[in-house]
Amino acid sequence: MHQSKLLETWVGVFVALGLVSLFFLAMQVSNLADVTRTSKGYRVSARFQNIGSLKVRAPVSMAGVRVGRVSGVRFDKVSYDAVVDLTIDSEFDTIPLDTTASILTQGLLGEQYVSLTPGAEDAYLKDGGKIDLTQSAMVLEQVISRFLFDKAEGGAAKSEAETGSADAEPAAPEAAKPAAAPAPATGAVQLPGASP
């Protein structure tokens, strides 16, 4: 009886630890753990033709270091672009104006994030600034369909070239042409029925 109660207590402790671990894991995956950090900083925006599956609170990194978070995603009804609001931490206040923003993926099936590549201008991004140079997210379906289309086009061109050369009439070889009869010798007359 005493041993059974001890076993039940240990099972309860392990279940409680498992639930706490799952809670912290969910906080890390959903990026809710550092919402307070992203609220202190300045906001800039960037326009993309396609953002893929980029979500709010996705990391913004530069040279592999997280410098901020995505604070908003909206659709522009006039230009039909996606406008992404980035909150950059206030300690990173020397990001050049001609910085490039790209949407990349962490790992093969990981979450998408915004990567910043610094430019060379002496002026820096400020609160309310805009990043003009952007590169949209790579959509896997579009890459695969483009690859298959290129393969189909290449195969069609190759088979067309092969059938075009096969349909062309081959030239008759010189040896297959009948040989011309030899001309009679000058001054010699050949009579019909006479052997030469």
C-alpha cells in the first residue's frame, strides 16, 4: 500500500514536469517569450510581393543575430503587395538606409524569418522608415512547377530537333547514281550490230 502511494506520487511529479516543459516549449515556438523585448525599439516597414507563411512575431535577423521581430503583416489594396512591419530593437540603431530585406526559411521545413543585409549608406533607418530593397519568399510549389516546366520545354525541343532531322530526306549517295556510258573514241564509227 505504501509502495503504491509512492509510485503514484512519482508519476504525478513526472506528469507535472512534462506539462511545465510543454508549456515552456510552446512559449519558445510561438515567440511569446520575448514580446516585451520587441516592444522597445523602432518600427520600419518593407514591401514584398509574396511573404509565404511569414507570421507576426517571426524573428528579424542580421548576420545570424536576432535584431527584432515582425510586428505586423497587412495587405496593400492599391499595389497588391504585402506590407511587413518590423520592430527593430533600439540597441541596433545603425542599420543603413539601403539595407536589403529577404524572407528566408530556417532549415528545410522551419519557420520563415526576415533577414537583413546591410548596405553601405551613412544614413540609418529611423522610426517610421521604409526598406525599399526586398526579396520575396521562395514558394516551393512555384520552384517545383518551374523546374518541371523547364524540363518539359527542354524535352519538347530535343524531340523536335530529333524528329526534324529524321524527317529530312537523305541525299542519294554518289555511288548509287547510274554510271554514264563511256563516250566513243574520236574518229571511230561504231556500226549497229558490230562489236567494238
